[in-house]
Amino acid sequence: MFTLTNILVVGILAIFMVGFYALLTTRNMIKIIVALQILVKAAMLALITAGYINGNVDVVESMCITVIVADTVVAVLGMALAILMKRNVGTLDIREISNLKG
């Protein structure tokens, strides 16, 4: 009835939904970056669960390490852009930034 796989899938879906809800409801750039991080972590947990089910845990672990490195670079660049936007524009609100004309 309640197997480990079912519990993992429900947990992954819950984490994914939290990240997706946060992504849809926020306008702050830093909160958007955090929501994207939550979505990526849910995807990595899904990869690990799929590897556990298929018995290819070693391959999935190496894929997840690659995703962690790439995701960290993207998060750092996003945070740097958010800091520069805050310094130059004075706000982190996406709607106000999108109304800027260059």
C-alpha cells in the first residue's frame, strides 16, 4: 500500500508544486531564483528516484552532480543580476523592471 517509491513520488510532487506556486505568485527576482532552485531540486529528486527504481543509482548520481554544478552557476549569475538591478534601478519587482525603456 505505502511503498517507499509511492512516498517518494508524493514528496517530489509536493516539493515541485511548492516551487511552481512560488514561481507563479511572486514578482521579486530573488524569490523567483529561489523558486527555480526548489523546482530543480524536485527534478533531481525525481531523477534519483527513477535511478533507484531502475537500479542505475551510480549514473543518476553523476548526472545530479552535474546538475548541481550547472544550477549553482545559474543561481549565482541570477543573484548577481538581481543585485545589479537593485543598484541601478532601485527595485527587484519584475513588472517595474519590464516597463523600463532603454
